[in-house]
Amino acid sequence: MISGLKRPKLIGTDLDGTIIPFDRPISQRTIEAFTAAHDLGVAIFFVTGRPPRWMREVRENFDFGTGICGNGALLYDFRAETILESWLIDPKELIKGAAALRKVIPGATFAVENFDGFHREARYNPRWDKGQDDRGVSLIEEHLSKPAIKFLVRSESEEVSADEMLALADASVGEFLTVTHSNPNESLLEISAQGVSKGSTLARVAAELKISAEDAVTFGDNPNDLSMLAWSGRSYAMKSGHPSTHAIATGIAPECNEDGVAQVIEELLALPE
């Protein structure tokens, strides 16, 4: 048992690679751990880079909790399939960002997620969004006239890593956009409005619930989780997570495929209120 601590009042968790394995469904043990926490009055937030349309798996397994999607851009009721609040990228910042990133990211190609859906340049490899935009456009600027949930840039060069891209992009557009990534094995960046992140939105909703950071626990595995891992009083990086998450988290959880988050939650729920 974790000694000298109290049961958390809020749990915020990443999805992919944290509670959702890449090769199998959410485990029954994980579902039961979160259900037990909810039944004890713990506020549950599923905090992800996913767009709302990718939340079906969460909806099918949990009849409680709230989604934070698009790396903090959306507060989402996944049961009612309703966006509650949004913090979007202004079109001027999108256009400015695209121009700047083309200069610094080798072979940069772009996509954008807005309330009309997913749009991409023809050269952009959609990877997980097959069928959302089959044709693409020559330049993404054709789709940058509306506020965006998330702006994506992929490098066609296999020689530049996501970490290297992140450093280049942050130095170029970090003053007016928030840049991160969620997979070190993909040459892909995920971009939000300035100041918008998983941590900023989780902190906002926690304040509305009058729950302090000290009473919150978060789980994550990649750089897009750093803001919420840094915000919460207790935080757990997954054992196989990105080194940056290990450097900032207060603890390390076992592997996702070993129900690592569930293991930690079970210990947390045994603590006194």
C-alpha cells in the first residue's frame, strides 16, 4: 500500500498506451478499477489527443467520466456525444504556423481537425484517418479559414524523429502555438492553440470542481501528457513511456499490457479519504 497519502479526488488518464493497449481492448481489470474509483466519488477524466469520433471505445466501456479531447482543445461528454467547451486555434495562427513550419520541418505535410472534420494535404499520410479525406488538397491553407481543434504536421523524411521535429517546431512557433507529440516512432507533431494542453484543461475543470492539484492523480506515457503529469500532485508515467515522462512524473506505473494503471488505482483506493 502507498503509505502517508490520501485517496485522490480526481483521476486523469491518457488512453493509448496507458489504459488502452495497442493490440487488444481495454481490460476488464482496468474497467473495474475505474468503476470502483467512480463509485467512491472520484472524478474521472479520460484525457487524450484523440478527436471525439475516436471516443467510441471509451463510451462502450464506461458510463461515467468526461472526455478531454484534442490534447485539451475540447471538453467532451462522450455519452451524449456533445462538446461542452472548446479552446481552438485561430485561423491567423494556423496560416502563420504553416508558413513557419514549412521552413524548418524537412518534407513537411499538413492536416487539420476542425468542426467540419479531418482535412489533409494530398501528400500527408493519414495513417489512422483512412477514409476521412480520401483526396486531400495541394496546400492545407485551403482548410485554414476556420478555427481548428488540432493542427498536424508530418515529415516525409524518415531521418527526422518526432523529438527532433518537436525541438525545431517549438523554436519556430512556440511563442504562438503549443506543439507536442504522442508517439516517438512517428514523425508527427500535434499542435494546439497557445496555452492549450491536457494539463491546462484538466486544471480548469478541477478548479470548477474545487479539487486541488494535490488531490489529483494523472497517468500518461508521451510528451503530450507532460503538462498534466506536471500539474497533478501525484503522477505516474508508464514503464515503457517516453523518457521525458519518467523525468517529470512522481511515480512509474507497470506496463499498459499488465494493467499498470489499474494496479496503481487499486492501491490508491485502499488509502484513507
